[in-house]
Amino acid sequence: MKAETKKIALDGLWRNNPIGIQVLGICSTLAVTNLVANTLVMCAALIFTVSFSSATVSILRQLTPRNIRMMVETLIMAFYVIIVDVLLKAYWPEMSRSLGPYVGLIITNCIVMGRCEAYGIANPPGRAFLDGLFQALGYTCILLLIAAFREILGMGTFLGWPVPFFSGPHWDKWIILVMPPGAFFVLGILLWIFRTIQFRKEKTRP
């Protein structure tokens, strides 16, 4: 079981990272990474949705007819997304307004459906939950790197707090980084670094 858990964790965080390798979930990567706080909330919502959706699909896999499988999976995903959306509106309305429609659009995020279809439908609930958890954590790591880079260089802050050097008058803020094109640039650089490291590791692997 430990070996299987380790494999699931490594796949999600590194070897089969949703963004670095599968290039999934790019819409939210580009939409919410201008601020670290927004990114943290979106990632927490995705972690909750992916892990519990995958586990629920796994629990119901023997009872779900194949011809309506994807509709059932979409309903399950929508159920968990609605929970997140309602909780945000009730307890953190400012963040709910800041994220706008993007929380609801988690339903259409291909990572959620991808993990339900690729893993949840064919594995026990415990493994399905872990797979969803680590895939979402792998996604989170990349998004937080992009958000930190964009907020620090583009606004001179981190989680809203001024960052020394980058918030002073001597630093000319890179405003383009907090605009949509900036997300493309940062994502491209990170993907290049990520895949270069992976390629070198594979070449040196015996």
C-alpha cells in the first residue's frame, strides 16, 4: 500500500503533473494567477472537488450505467463545486466576488473529469481519493509558482503584503505580468523548466 501511495503521489506531483505533463486546466491557470490569494482559494476548491469527485465516482462505479456515466460524473462534480461556491458566498463574500464565475467553472475543468474517467472509474475509493488529491496538489504547486512570480514582479506584493526591493520606487513594476498575456509568458517558462528537468532525469535514469 505504501508503494502504491508513493507512486500515486509521484505521478500527481511530478511524473504525470496535470499542467507540466498533461497540460490540463490551462484556463484557470491563466485566469486566477494574478494574485496568490485568489490562486490559493481556487486551488483549495479544486483539491476538494477533484479528490471527493473521484472517490464518489469510484464508490458508484458498479451502479452507474455506462451510457450515462459521464452525465453522472458531471452531476457529482457539480455537487461538490456548489458546496464550495455556497460556502464562499456565505463566509467569504469578498473572495467570492473576486473570483467571480471561475469557481463555478471548476465543473468544466478537464482535470476533474479526466481523473474521474482515467482513475476513479476503475479503482477503489481510497486510491481514487489519493489520486485526485495528489493530482490537484501537483496542479496547485504550478499555479502557486505562477501566481507568486506574477504578483511579486507585477505588483510588488505577496498575499497583499509589500515585498522588499520589488515594492520600492527603484523597481519598475512589470504590469504586463498581471495582465492575461503575462500568464502565458510565465506558464511557458515554467513548462520549459519543468520538462527540461524531467528530460535530464530520464536521460540519467539507469
